[in-house]
Amino acid sequence: MPLELPSPKYISFDVIGTLIYFEMRKTVEPFVKDQLDAEQLEQFFKDFSFIRYDEILEYRPYGEVLERSYRRICERYGLEAKPEHIAAIQRDIFEWGPHPDVVEPLKKMAEHFPLVALSNADDEYLNTFIPRLEAPFHAVYTAEGAKAYKPRVQAFDYMLDQLDASPEDFLHISSHQFYDHFPMYHLGFRNLAFLDRGYDLVHVPEYGSVRFTSLDEINTALGID
């Protein structure tokens, strides 16, 4: 039986990773791969991801989050965090674009529902990313505006307050359960779509999300042809 999703007032999105292709490894791997064996390299990126998560639990500009995270992971592995490497990490993000399966389904979705972005980055990054998605967004909210990153409650409350909305008004789509769906479930959001991009090891449906592998699948579940 095809999956069906309740029709929302708004469709909200995580942006980086869910809609925009997260290419951090492409930048960082050349800096460290000659100093780590294959097993260490894989663990390095798992640990780097977790350290970034730890860093966003206190708000500071996203460029600082990236710098602090990279310095911490390099220190843990006995590597040198060169200034030019940090500059490259901060710079290369602005080159990222949408996943190849995003633009057309997103434009189709926008014909039926107001789209809202809730992103774990600052305004300058979203000002770059949103136009590349080629779909109209009703509202774009950032960690800079909220002065908090997801999974902090303050980030979600900021979106709700700005829209004068309630959790039941949303379908929220994210490829990051840890950042989005787990806290949102505790805040009363129940219409949740997990767009599986391979970042999370497993899908945890107990937190209310339905797993999909493409925006086309989500459109179908919403009754959008």
C-alpha cells in the first residue's frame, strides 16, 4: 500500500544535507588522508561529524563552528589544523549545490504548499543556497536568526513564533533525525518525513518519522502528481 502523509499548512525543511548536497568530506579528505589509514579515515569523519554536533549546542557563527570543530578533530588525531585548510573549509561551502533529485520535485511541491527553511547555518549561507534550489520559499529561518542551532528547542520555537504556528501545522522533511526529528517529536511535531541520504545509520520510526528516499516519493505520499 502506498505511503500517505497528512496534508500540512506548511512544509518545512532542513537544508544542508537534505536539499543541499553536503560535501564536507570532499574538501577535508585531501588534508588528512595521507596521515591516516583507511579505518582511521572513516572513524575520523564519524568523529568529525559528532564534534560538529557538540559545537552547535552553543550558538556562535557557523564559520566559527567549522573552525573550532576542525581544530578539535585534528587535535584528537594528532594532526595539524592548518589555517589554509580552515579557510578552504569555510570557503568551499559556498560552492555547494542541490542534490540532483531536488529541484524539480521541490518546485512541484511549492505549487501546492508554502515552503519553509529551518537551517543550521547563518544568513549568508542560506542567501547562497536558497536561489540554487529554484523554488519559492515562503520563509527562511537560520541559526543566526534564532541564535540557536537545532536540536536546541530555541531553534524550533523561533520558527513557530515567526509564523505564529503550531507543530500540527507542519510536515517537516529532514535527512537528520538526530538534529531534527528526535527533538521535534518531543515538541509535538507528528508529521515528519525522514529523507534518507545515508547520514544516519538507521531509521528510528519510534520518533514519528516516515522514511523516504526521494522528494518524488514524498510528493506522491502528499497526493501531488
